[in-house]
Amino acid sequence: MAKKEFVWFDDRQVLDYLQSEEGRKNLLPAVSIASSPDCNMACPHCIYDAGEENEEALKPEEKVSLLEKAVNLGAKYLQICHDGEPILDPATLQLIEKASESGLKTFMYSNASLITPEIAQKLYKNDVCLGVHFDSLEPQTFDKMLGVKGGSREIYKGLDILLEAGYNQPTERDGKTYTRLGLVTTLTSINTENIEEIKDVARYAWDNNIFFGIARLEQGGRATGKVWNALKIPDKDKVISLVDWCSEQTGINYWEAQPTPYCIGVCGLQIADNGNVWMTQYGGSCDFTEPDGESFPERILTIGNVKRDSLGNILQRAWGFRQAVFQNGILDKKIADYERTKDVYPNGLQDCGSARTHTLFVPFYQYVKGIVEKL
């Protein structure tokens, strides 16, 4: 029997944009605006420790105003991710609608448990590319992953609503078929105990024209210390075999199939819920894992706060910092480290079901190099 045509996750053509004449000159191609840390789940593997209160949160109108300012500075893409469940943040739908009005392409992560028909229609109507955290079709297993009894039932319901809204209808572009919905399965000792459960999620996704994304467990947030040790998978061959199985089932090299929505975000600015704008020591505005494939950068640098400084001034500061790390050889060393480890497990997987870190870092490196050489 011939294999069903593979449906790719729509990464919003971010690589095409970064490599275009306009993209190579744009100092702010994307803005990432964090959701509030509020979350209705308690996943033990959450790298953001969602659920913590933030007393200095930006107001919804402040977030919308920031988006408008970002558009004036050149932003073409919006990402809504970090720290909690976006649907709980009253700013989220306002941001999505404003982005759509302004011609931006939006990417968002959600657990889908709070999706209603009305919300699903708004997401679909405004062309939101959506990643849904989805760790098992077995309710007991999924509830353990969520840390909430009965939580899986709400997610299954939300996913059905998204499909009814049209998220199971792929589109054609340049000879490929794309979907705007991906299921992101984080692999832990809980849901890989019976690897067939993960394969069931993959089959369900492919049968419904959804992208199946494989996310590795990473240290951070709640997933540290004893929790990390309890959740990590001791048998790496189990995961490698799973990815190879995905390749066999789809006819696609699944180590290379993961989408690259984050590569545009790392080139822009990341605004936290409290207004801080942060970067890694190499100038990226996204928390890429280190070349070891497991840990986050040890230091995150705050380069400003939008409550006390203009977005334009912060952007200038960001590029001053990027220019310094490039001229000091830090980026060259970093890309060499990623090149050296790119095929060493677990570097074939990335957090949130995105591409391997090397695949994401290369466009960032090329983008920064191109801009800095013109400054």
C-alpha cells in the first residue's frame, strides 16, 4: 500500500523570509510576547514552572501596544509562548487579532484544554499556526504527564473542536502539503514506558492531517533534580528507534522533518510577561538548548524592560550586544559546537517539537552575520 502523502507543519516560511532581501535587512523580523504564567495544568516536566504568580505583569493593552510598536519597527512574525497557558491570558486573542490585521503571521503553543468553538474559529480565521502539547491517547498516562486528574479529557475535547474548526484541512504550497496544527509529544519515562502509546499519537496525527512533533525532555523549571532523574529516559535507543520508526512510516527522514518556527523568534526580541527583554550570552532571544542537547544556557541576560525604556532603544541595545558577540568570536565558537554535536543524541530532537538545535542556530548565525557586517 502506498504511503499517505506527508503533511508538513507550516513554519510560516520563516527561512524564506530571513533569506529574502527584506529579511536580511530587517533588525526586528519577529517579536515573541510571553503569556502570563497562569496555567490550569501542573506538568512535572514544565521547563517554565508555569503557575507562578507575577505581580508586575504587563496589562493586555500594554501588550497590544507593544505589538503595534514592533510592527512599526519591522516585525512580520508574532510568537506567543512562555510561560503559562495562553488562553488564560486576556491579551492573547487581542494580540492574535491585531497581528492578523497588521499582516503578521502568528505561532502559538497551547494545551488546548480551554479551546471553545468560538476560540477555535478565531484562531483558524486569523491563520494561527498552533502547537498543542499532547503526550498520550491513554487518559491515565496523559493525566500523569499533566499533573491533573481528568486534564486529558479536556485536551481531547479541545483538539476535537480545533479539527471541527478546520485545522484538519491541509493546504498546498510549492508542491508540498502543510497543516497549521502540530501535536507536540514530550518524551519522558512516563509515556515511553509503553512506546506503542507514542506511536498511537503519531498515527492519530498523520491520519488527521496533523503534524506529529517529538520533543525531548529538558532540564529547567520543575524538571530538575529528582524530578529530572525520575522523568528522563535511560534507554536512548528507545527514542532513536521511535524516530526511525516515524521515518519508516512516513517515508520522510524524521530527524530532519521537524519544523523551524523558532528560528525567526530567536532573531527578534523576547518580551517576558513582566516586561523584561532577555537574551542569551550569544545574542539569541530564545532559549536554545546547549550543544549537549539537554541543558539551557546558564545565564539569561536582561537587556531592558519595556515599562522603562522604548522598544526601539532596547532593539538598538540588542544589536550592540550581538555585534560584540560576533566580533569576539563567540558566535563562531557556538556554531562550531553545534556542528560537532548535531548528530549526537539527543540533538536530533528539540524542545517543543521543533527542529534540531543546529538546524535552528544556523539561520540565526547567518542572519546576525549578515546584519553585523553591514553595521
